[in-house]
Amino acid sequence: MRSNRRGVAMLATLISVLACSPADEPTPPAAGQSAADRRAGAPGIGDPDFPRDGNGGYDVSHYDLVVDYTPATKRLDGVTTISAAATQELSSFNLDLTGLDVREVAVDDAPATFTRKGDELTVRPARAITGGTPFTVKVTYTGSPKPASDNANLGTYGFIPTPDGAFVASEPNGSKTWFPNNDHPADKATFDFTITVPAGLTALANGEQAGRPTTSGGRTTFRWRERHPMATYLATATLGKFDLRQGSTAAGIPNLAATDPRFKSSLDPLYTLSGQITDYWATVFGPYPFSSTGGVVDDYSAGYALENQTKPLYGGFQPDETIIAHELAHQWFGNSLTIKRWKDLWLNEGFATYAEWLWAEHKGKKTAEATFTELLKRPASDPMWSYPPGRAKPDDLFNQSVYTRGGMTLHALRRAVGDATFFTLLKAWAAEHRYGHVTTEQFVALAERLSGKELDALFDAWLFQPRKPA
């Protein structure tokens, strides 16, 4: 999610197009296409709302990213090796990449031809890839990354150069600003990162360090590995000058906090709160799904936070416990359990917003019931009620309703089924879909199964009607 220092930022209007599931059928060939063209992977995954984002015809299992970056020149030299499997015969396939100059592409170690058009990199291997066959594609590229931006709504995101490094927060579709990929949450993969920067800087990526940093010729190389599946928008390579604190939570989960020197006073609170909240959520949502936790505060005034997997990122402010609770709840809801389609975004943001209320309840500050009742007093004319959060609009994806009314949906459900069933449901939801993909329909079905109640009317009123629920 994107949150600001005052709480959840109600953002809107996507810049680009997204997509849905790798299992969706590729775009049908146009009349007159050759037989070879008919085996081309689609330039979009297939969601009619976002027809050009992601790519069809293959499923990625692993990204190996090698990045060399120099802040003084803003030059990035990269080599991305993608391990994937064809879901159809492929005469060609697309990757998402914006800007940057592609030097060469190889498929299974053989040179491949390629073309560029907009954000699409089309690769044509020397030989067609048989459906069901694993393959690798290696892309060598260089240039100065340019972040995505929508000044009116989303702000700036993706790979954002800073004076001492880079702030890398890619939701919703900014990963293509710094590496070629299948840039949609429906296609998750594991990651290896090898990041080289001038000596004296630190490079932070997802997962855990693979060995100690090595320095040679005035440059230091950091290696990180995220062995759990991850959506591309959660990948980070944030780098610069950082103070670090490392250890473990009380429950034994490795914990790393990093802060820009300007925010050194945030280091200990970030470390302590991240550990406490991670451990508490494990008692509410079930076992922590990843191998480390923590957070990063950088000196870039983004005004938002992002739940980068294992390392939530806070842009230019000291996060309070509410924002930390929100971003860490996403490690379960959004990161481990990932939406197939952006229209179901309430399954990320509604759950993380409700987690804020649960944290306040846990700390004895304010009950979730009190928060719900206060919000319910908003008049029927409030814009929140006219936006059904269960169907996030492609031109207004991060609307306030997706967060707040999404959270209210969960409390209305808690009222209807009782605390025992509700909290059993949260753990069952996280456990049954661990590391997988989820839909609203699946959540409704599980709620009905565990409660023994017919809940269609409740979910319809709270998620799908453009009016205030009775």
C-alpha cells in the first residue's frame, strides 16, 4: 500500500495498465497473422481492465538481477536473467521495460533478436520454445533510470535516483523502470540480487544477505536473496548511506532496520516496533510467512510508505506505529497472499487498514468497534459510499474507499460471525493461500464455510453497492 505520515494515503488514478493472471488465455491473433505470429506471447496478461500490462505465454519462476549503479552519474548497468516456463508454444514473447538501452538478449544462451515499442521489449528466440518447456532469457542493458510519475495522484515511484543512491518503491507497475520483467502481481517469482555501488554506500534488497559484502576497486557488492515468491512491485534495490541495526525479534525472526543518517533517531524505534508488531501479527494472522522482517527509512520525501517484501520502505519521515502496523500486515495480506487482479485490491488495503484498528485495540487506545462506529457516522453523501471497494476502478485504483470501506467490510463481517469465527477465519485465510494468489470470491466462500452463514448480502452491501450500507 501507499501510506503517508498522517496515515493511509488515499491515492487514485493509475498511470499505466496492469493485468490479471498468467493462466489467462493470450490475446487472440488478428486476421492475416502468420503461423509464427500466432505462437507469439501476448503483450498483456489478459485482464480486460488493463489489457497491456504484464505478458502472456509464460510464467516466471526466478529473477537473477545484477545491478551496478553510480549515484554521481545516475548510470545503471544491469544484467537480468529470468527463469521461466512457456505456457504455450512461443515464437516470441514480451518483457516489460521502460527507458534504458538494451544491449543484447539471449534465450537459453543463444543470441535472440529483439525490438522495442513503448514499455514492451519483444524477444524472438532463434528457435521457438515448446509449450511447457522451461527456458531462460538474459537481458543486458544500461542507462539512467527514469521513475514513473503521476504528479496529480500517485506521485513518483519506481527507481528514483537520490543524491546518495536510489529510493526504489515500485507499486503499482514501476519495476519495469529498472529491470525487465513480467510486471504484474499475478506472476510471482523468487529473486537473487547482486548490487554493486561505490564503497561507503549500502544496498538493501528483499530477503536476506547471501554472504558478506565484498569491496574491490573502490566499489562494494551486496548480495541478497528472497527465496519466497514475490510480486515484482515489491522488489527493491534501495541504496545510499544508511545506519543499520540487526538482530532478532523476541520470537526469533531476523530483524533489520536501516535509516538514512538524517533519520538516525528513528533507527531504534523502527527496529523495536517492527519486531514487536511482526511477533504480534503472528499471533493474530498465523506464522510470519517470510524469513526476516524490519524496515527502511530513506531521505527521499516520497510522503508514502510501501510494503516491500521483508523490508517496508518509508519515504522521508519517521513512521509511527500505525503505519508500521499497516505495512507489516501486508506481509501476510498482499505479499504472501497476492491478488490475481488489481480490482481485488481491497484484499490488500482493506486488510492492512483493519490491522491498524486491531493494533490500536491491542494497545488499549481505541477499539475497532469504536473506529467502525465513528466512520459509519459519515453521511450518505460522503464520496466513500459511492465507490464500491470490491471492484477497484482502473482509473481510481487507490481510492479512499478501497482502504477505509474495505476495512469496515471486515468489521461488519466480525460483527456478523463473532470474534471466535472471525479470527479463526483470518488465520485460515492466511494459511490456505500462503505464497499464492487470492480473489474476493475465495474469501467470501471461506467466510461462509467457517461461519455456516449465508453472507452474500453482507459482502454485496459493503463491497459492491455504490451507496452507504444500511
